[in-house]
Amino acid sequence: MKQVELHVHLDGSFDPSLLLSHLKETGHDCLPQETFCPWDQTTVPVRSAVEACENDEAFQSLCTCRGQRSLHSMLKCFTIFIPIVRGNLDLIERLAHDFVQRQALQNVIYTEVRYSPHLLAKEGDVSGTVRVDPIPVIDAVTRGLRRGEKEYGVKVNQIFCCIAWRPDWAKEVIELAHDRREDSPCAVVGVDVAAGEEHFDKVSLRFMMIMIVHVCNRINEILASWTSLTCNFFSIAIHPGRIPSFTRPSLRSFSSCTRTESKHHHPCWGGR
């Protein structure tokens, strides 16, 4: 049966075997000793955890959270393998191409694949402060996706992702999405905001939602500066089901210059 997937995480689809193969070829210098997790204020050991893996299966277990019904567990997996990829454009292109191949093998004829170009860029840490350049990442992903489309006969478009913990990235994400909306094949068809909700305790939830408000305010700055014709290239779906009331004024302000509809539970700029 032919299938369509409209929201697939590129980084969440990385093949652990490709990541491990890259580490075996290049060594562990790309891995930090530890990574700080702003969502729960913990520090995760990275290099020692990878070096302790005695075989491929152990590394795969470290990078996946199958059977663990916890978003924290999933996010901590990302802290392990994202540093392997971050800033490595050849590897990013290879992983994007591999993603298309695996979609084709699963008979997925159309995919909208979502990722944060800033997070995969050199120095693109959610707890960092250094300004990063996301454009080389976008170019690398696009090259990989386009090669995959050509080789496997499927269609893939892109969704760019804002990060709640880095509102300073949001404005550039929207600008880049706008610039690449007609850059076919593999154009950008949407933007969303990565965060989380019910898995946080009340204090952390409120802090995270404040960060989402900051992201939304940054996005509003650029949307308000565009003409209504330009803004209408983006349809905005606000998913407010579990969003606390104090965040809603910022979310509602999107409707002042865009087509907006209300859906499920998180801010998402929907594709075509």
C-alpha cells in the first residue's frame, strides 16, 4: 500500500549503524564529555557512554528509547547522537539521502520531513550562546533529499523547526522557510515549534511555555513586517488544546497577518 507521511523527524530517523560507522572511521573527538539538558536541568555524560558500548547493539540501544514511554528518555538519546552529526555536512547529506531510501523501501511516496537546521549546525547547541549558520545544513539536507528523490522516485518536502529553548533562532527560521518555499524539488512547506508539554512538572512547564511565547514573539516580528500577500504563503495552525492561557495572546497574534486555524495541541505551521 502506498503511504504518505506529513511530519517525520529527520534527526529522529538517523540510522544508528551509519552513525556508528562514521564514529569508527573518524574517532570520538566530535563527542562532548557531557551535555546540559535545559528541559530538566540535568547533565548527560556523552563520550563516556558511547565509549562504553561494547558492540553495535549497545550503541543502538543508547541512541533509541524503544519501550520507554517518556519524552525525557527520547530527548536524552538525541543528546548522544546529535553531536556526531552536528556541523558535519557530508554526513548530514548522506543521512538525508539514506532517509529517502528508507522511505521508498517502506512505500512512502510523499514525505514532509522536519528538522532544526540550527540544531544540526556547527555550535548549534540548545544550551549554547554562539551564533550559528544554518544555511550549509539546509543545503546539505536538500542535496541529500534531492538525490534520493531522483534515485528512488518518491517526493519529499521539508519542514523547518524552531526550538522553544532558542527563541533567538526563530526569526531566521521563518526567513529561511520563506526564502525556500518555492525552491523545488524538496521545497520548504512549513515551520513548527519543538517543545513539549505534559511531561514537564508545573514549574518547568511554565518556563517552557514562556520560551514558546518568546519564540512566537520573534516570529510575529517578521510576519508583521511582511505584506498580507507575502504572509499568506504560510497557513498557520495553532494547536491550543493543552497550551496554558497565559501563552494564548502571543499565539492569537499570528492571525493578524496570516491565515490561521485551530487544531490540536502545539504551534505548527502546516505544509501544502
